[in-house]
Amino acid sequence: MRRRNNSADRKQGAVKAFVCSVMLALATAVAVASAAAAGAKPPRIGFLVFEEQQCRNEPFAAGLRELGWVEGKNIVVECHHADGRDERLPQVAERLARSRPAVIVALNHIWAMAAQQATKDIPLVVISSGDPVVSGFAASLAHPGGNVTGLTYFALELNAKRLEFLKTIVPGLKRVAVLKNPKSPRVLLDAYLRETRAAAQAFGIELTIVEAASEPELERAFEQIVQAEAQAVYILASFIFSDMGSKIADLAKWNNLPTMHFHDRYPAIGGLMSYAPDYNLLHRRTATYVDKILKGAKPADLPIEQPSRFELHINLATARELGLKVPESLLLRADKVIE
């Protein structure tokens, strides 16, 4: 009887020893994993832009900081730019994809296209100026389904609203020149022009389409606009027209032409009007997507956002220079009036 008790004690002791060894092994594994995590390199964001000056995007950086991501401390942002040359974007995007960042950020439709062509598995956070579904970025806004998510400021009704504001400020408006960038993606141009033509027809406005992709071409385009006896100029969304905003504003004033622009900073640099989303807010919101992805979310499951609000900005000094009297109803509707 005593022998059986000793045997049972030995078995029980062996079991306890095994359990203790397993617990010790698990504790050691956890400790090793924690130490490894503490010494791990911070996640890397690949920032894809057109030219070097766009590498520093303060609204995006501010959005990251608000979420606890500080560049140089717990996150690394590597900017890859195309030296201001469209033809280099695919090459730059491919090089960025080969470096395998945790996420790629592209704050422009064309840059997003280059990034999507370069990778189908690295998460991409984009701001699209066109319909993300039609453009092939996502299966739907609610369920993107691939490696692309982010925001879009595409809204077909924007074109009609911009023409409506232009008609309100220009008495008897009948002829409008539409300035387009022929290098814009075809899917964007087709959508913008289709909706602008539909709005123009509803308002009884005749459109003249002119093209420009550089400052010399812009000057020639305004010569064509004057020859066509257009009464105003409507600028279709394109990054290059944002970059050349001051030149467009100057040419418009020299030729006594009211203009409607798609970027909110246009009136602040001398242009007449803009109706647009808050681009700084869009860039800041992009950081929330990066944050979610770095914490384990899949782009396929993150709905693509659209802005819920657009702002009308008017430069009254430019209106006076053009001999225009801004109706009180339009001033009351404006979100910002520049004296």
C-alpha cells in the first residue's frame, strides 16, 4: 500500500514538473516576443507624389500625430517622387512597391493609378478625384474588396453646381469655355465632360472645349477662349490646373474672364470663385486609414469616404476688377468671401 502511494506521489510530482516547465517556456516565449517587439523597426509608409516639394504634407502629418504616430519615433515616412515628370510615375511606383512598405499613400488620382498598377497586395490609401469603382480602384465604396481604400471627392453633381454658381454671378451667361488637361485619365475626362455638358444643356449654355497641359499651352488656350467669345471659363479638375492657379487667375483677369475653379485655394491667389471640398481635411482624414491598417485592418473592409460638405469661396476684389456685381444671395451662400 505504501509503495502504491509513493508511485502516485512520483507521478503527481512529474505532472507538476511538466506543467511548470510548460508555463516557464510560455513565459519565456512571451518575454522574448515582447523584447523583440520593443526593438522592432517602426512601420514604414511609402508616400508617392509628383514632385519633391509635395513630400511634406502637413495636414497628413498632423493627422498621423493626432493618432499617436510621430515621424522619426514610431513611424517612418519615405517619400518617392517623379521629379515632376508624368512618365516617371510608373517606374517610381514600382520601385516603391519593391521596397515593401507597410502601406502606400497616394493623394492624387494619377499617382493612385500608378501605385495600383505596381502592387496588388500592399495596402494603398488614396484620394481619388474620380469614381473609384469606375476607375477600377474598388468593387464598391462600401466594400472596396481589394488592396485600395481611402477617400474620394468625386461627385457628379459638383459640375452642375459649379456651372450654376457661374451663371448666377455672370448676367446672361450663354457661352462658357471648358479648360481640360488632355493628359488626365480618360475615365475622368469622360465623366467630367459628360456631366458638364448635361448641366450646360439644362442651363442653356453653349460650351467650347479647350486644352492645356503646360503654361505655354495655357496661354494659347486663353487666346482660343477669347476668339470663341466665351463669357466665362470653367476649369475641370486636374492637378496641373491647381499648380498653375496663379497663372490661370492672371490670364483670366487680363482677358476680363470670370472663372470657376475646383480647388479651394484658387480665390485666395486672385481667382474669382471655387466650389470644392476642404482638401486639407481630406489629407488629414487619410491618416485615419493608415492608422487602421497599421493596427491590422484590411483595405478591402474599409469603406471609401466621400466628403459631405463643399465650400463656395469668392474673391470680391477680383469680381470688382472684372466689373461684376456679386448678388447678395450668392454672398450669403458663400463659405468664405475674400475682400
